[in-house]
Amino acid sequence: MKSAALAPMAALGALLACACGCAGARVTVRADNARYPVSFSGVVRDTTGRAHNRHSLTKVGAFSAHRTPVGLAYSALSVPSTYDISDEINVQVASSCGEAVVNLAISVSNACTVLNFFPLLNALPSWPGCVPVTITGDIVRRTDAACQSQ
Amino acid sequence: MSPRWTAAAIAGVTGAVLAAAGCTSITLRASEARTPVLLGPVACIGCAPEPGRVAAPPTVAGGVHEREYVIATFPSGALDRITDDTVPLDVAATTAVADPCREDLRVAAVHAGTWSFHEPLIANTWIDAQASRAAVPNGVCGVAPWPSVGPTGIDKRRP
């Protein structure tokens, strides 16, 4: 009898959980310790102030970095909350003998949809969400500049 | 309603949502901007990092927002509608910078995220950037043509 009386409550609870389910994550992208200039555009300056674009830059490599921060408590808390791409920039530009990264692009895919949309369980604050972040760019060197490390 | 039917319904709705969601992504870029749009402490090739540099308050904003509403029509599938609310960063930069030869943009922060919500089924994904203008007293344009054309600074001919 008692279990029969609780059944509607359980059904209502499940319905509310399904209705209120919410999961995801958020992240701040930074490059605070980069040793090379990083530009979203295809333009970067040299020390004289002269702007270089694709006509005076040579692509010497492709920059790529990827991370998937995990979010908890309905995306209010993300780990890590900041993605600093400085290390990837410093390593990849140096290994390509580049001088800068241009055409930086930041992408977020919906590869976490399974996790973020998971019925019922995503109503729990402990249920994780995630945000897949991919950062790409062109590693370039001035056309008239020699590779310093070679 | 039997537990088996409930489980099948949940699986169906989830499948419909995932099928509607697909494997898309959103991207923030500013490849057509005519001025450097800098992220990080280094202003130019050969310049030393300026970690303690105090940036001006952000006055330029760009971003990509995608919101997908999904209406599950179990068992036949799902209807979805995608809305975009995008301010291209290169257009914002071109609009904000009066003299691309003597001004840069410094990106203060880039925020990205995604969350999904049930009832209504919503998938919200965003990337936002805020930037401030920075004068370059010795700035000069290169002798080569700029990559951008047209009144907005966006070359529509490029793929």
C-alpha cells in the first residue's frame, strides 16, 4: 500500500529530474605565457611596427591544441576553468622554427552531447558535462627571415 | 507504464536528440581582419612578452553562439531548429579599428562553453571574445596588398 502511494511521487520526481536536467561546461582560453605573438587575424607586426600578412609570411607549420574541460554542478564549476595554450604555442612554434601564430581559430564541437544530454542523470549536480575545445592556427615566419635555430 | 516501455522511450528520445544534434561545431576566427588581433603578452615578432601590461577596457566584442532546440517526436525522430547569433570577430575588428596600420586589437579574454537542457530540449554552445584597441605609434602597413577587400573588410571570394 505504501509503495503504491509512493509510486506517483517517484514518477513525479523522475519527470522533474528529466525536465530540469542540465549539464555542460565552460572554459576561458588564454595564452599568458606565450613567447611568440599569437593573432586571430592573418596579420602580425615586427619590431619596427611593420605589419606582415600572407604576402610576406611563410607558413612553416600548423598549430593545434585540444582539451576537454569537465563541468560539474550544472556547468557552474569546470575543471580546468582556464585553458592556457602557452606551452603548446612555445613548443610547436619553436619546433617548426616559426616566429608567430596567425589565423588562430577556436572551435567547440558538440562531441559531449551524449554526456550533456543524458536523461535523468544529468539532473544530478554531480553529473559531469564537458566542452571539447580545439584550437588551430598557422605557424609562420617572415619570408625574408632565416630560421634562427638552424 | 511499464519499466520496459519507459526505458525504451528514454532511449528513443535520447537517440532522437543525438541524431538531431549531429557532429557539428562552431568556430571563432578573425582571419580576414586587417589588423593584428592578438592573444597573449607578445605584441610583435621579436618583441618581449609584456605580462604586466595593463590593457584598456574591452570595447570590441565578437562571438559565435549556436542554440539548438530539439522537439522529440518519438518514435519517428526529432524536429530541430538551430539559431545562430554571431558577431564575426573580423567584422567587429574592421569596424572598430579606424587605422589598421597604427592600431592593434588585444584580446582580453575568450570564453567558450556548452550546456544542454531538457524540457524544452536545448543545446547551447558559445565562444565569446572581448578585445581592446591598442595604439601602435610606429605602426606601418606592409607594402604587399592587404588580404581583405570590400566595405566590411571581408573577402567573400575566399573559401
